Amino acid sequence: MAPLPAVSSLPAVTSRPAGPDLLRTIAAGTAASVGTAFLRSLVRHVAEALDAEIAFAAEVEPGGWDEAIVLAAHGRDGVELAEGQRFPLRGTPCELAGDSDVVTIPSGTQEAFPRDGFVARHGLDGYLAIVVRGSDGARLGYLGVMAAHPLVAGEEEVAVLRIFAARRRRDRAPPPRGRAARPRARGRRLARPPRVDRGRGAPQDRPQPAR
């Protein structure tokens, strides 16, 4: 397969929102959303802004880049991915995101990945992926965009999409550690919670009886 073009070498795009305009378009559509609602809104606005057949957010199983799980997707003209759908990454353009934070294939995706049935079935030509990393630097997943026509993403567009990919990382960050509020017992004392064996990091099988 021929080397993929570098993002920095791509020409500017003027036929659709770009740079600040793209930022405002997506920000306006996702400002009030969080969690899954944010992802659904994000992929819809990205697909519409880039005039793509489908945009989707996917999570990858920890410790590898072998299988993806669709978290949210927005497609048109019958190009669909169901939420919760799993698919192998091997032999697809998504596989390249395991080695690069930004993957751009302006055209020729079918020729480069002839074994990808989804790409062939829908005649998809252009591909773009932005990797989402955790606070520890681990790859959590990616935002993917696919079009039936050449998909040319300029540096400004890629920078905007990385901003929203970073927001996805923040949305999934665990809450800060702290002592959770304990329920108050009325009329009697609650049983103590299971004792944790600090040596093994696992709770005992049986909780301590109430006193």
C-alpha cells in the first residue's frame, strides 16, 4: 500500500466549514450535550460538516488494537453502524489508527483495503480518523469519518476535530477519589461493608455481620 499523505501536505478546503467556522458549527451543536448524547451529537455534526456518508466514535478494547466497539454513529443513504456493534480492525483503514494519532486517506480507500466489506459495500472512498487518548497516554478509541467521495481534511479541520476528541477523553474520565457519602440508618445501625484485603486488593466473600 502506498504511503498515506501527511496532514501538513493537504490543501486547504474552502467548499465547506473550515477552521474557526467548523469549530463554531460543531461547538454550537454539541455545547449542551454530555456523555452518549455528546457523542451522538458530535458524530452527526461532523458528518454533516464534512459532507460524509458516516461519522462514528469507537472504543477499542484495552491492551490492544484488534477490535472496536461503536459508541455512536451517524450515517446517511443506508450507510449505518449500530451502537454496540463490534468489528475487527485488521484489514480496515481503522487499523492504521493503532500507529498514528491522525489517519488521512483522501481517496483510494477501497483499493488500499479490498478486504473491508463495509467500505466495498457502500463504495466509500475517503477516510479520516482522529485517535482519542487517555490521561495516561493510552489509546482509548477514535473518531472516524468516511465518505463516498474524496475526503480532504486540512490542518485546521484536523485540529478542530482533535479538540472534540479531547473532550470525549475528559467526559469519560473517572470522578475524583474521595469518601463517598454514607447512608444514615434510622432506628438501627447498618451492617459494615465487606472488609478489603489490602494485600490482594479484593473484598472478602462474606460481609461482616451487623453489630
